[in-house]
Amino acid sequence: MSSYSYTYLKEYLPVRYSATLEQKSDRQIVYDFKNGYCSLSVKNALVDRIRDIRQCFNGFNWRICFIPASTHAKTIARYKSLADFLQRETDIPCGISTIETIHDEESGYIGVKKANPADNFRINSSEVSNMNIILIDDVITRGTTFVRTADKLVANGAKQVVGLFLAKTINPDRVSCSA
């Protein structure tokens, strides 16, 4: 599996865990984002992070792409306004149709996701060839969709892919071991 860099703005605590007021607020921001509402403060935080990515990673010819939602209609609802804002504020081309779902599907849940969700994505190669891609999605949990989509972008000519997520899922039950 390839290794890609990514960054995120918030931590997402699943609803099965008791949450602080801040964690509940962050959860609501994620739900709103999934439903197509992104506050100006979140949009500005994404712009700031995009500027950081451009500064930290070498390269010109940047493009912002989005990991599609489960249906074309949900992708438009979630990303159209955000893409317009990001393109206006960063001067980086944004494409909500650069990566498209081939078949609309209802989203999967933990344990039943496909081994390779990117198999259902069509990449517009002319929009990614020789480009540095900032790949945006709502939440990163295990990273499977991100890595597989990034692999597909590179296979279609992208130079590099950097992920930008609204939130990263945290799991208080997961124990990490260090040697």
C-alpha cells in the first residue's frame, strides 16, 4: 500500500462514546458538512490548511479534488458551494467532477465497506495528469478510501496527492503499543 500525507482540522468521536461539549460540537460540524453545510469559519480553516499544504509540499500545478459521496446528488450538495469558495480564495482549480461515482450507492458502514471503494470512481485523467492534488473528504477513519483513491489518481497521471479532511475519527478503545 502506498504512503500519502494527510492533515485534518478536527477530531470526530463516534456517537457510541460519551462526548464533551466540544466533541459534540465537532460532531455536529461533521454532520452539517456531510449534509452540504459548511460554515465560513470551517471554509476559512480549509483555505488556511490548503495554503499550508502548498507551502510544505514542492510543486506547482495544484488541483483540488473531492472524494465523492455515495451518490452524485450528495456529492453536489456536499461540495459544490465549497469548491466554488476554495477556488475563489486559493486560485487553485477545484473540480467536483474530477472524481465521479460510476454507480450511485448508499454509503457503507464499518465492517461492510468495500475492499476498494475507489473501484466505483471514475477519474477525469485530463484534469489530474501532471498535477499535484489536494484530495478533500469529510472524515478519515482507517484511510482505505483515501489511499485507494490517491493510488487511482497517481495511476491516472497525478504527480502527488495530499489529503485534507474535515475530521479524523478517534477511537478511545484502541490501544497503541510502542516498543
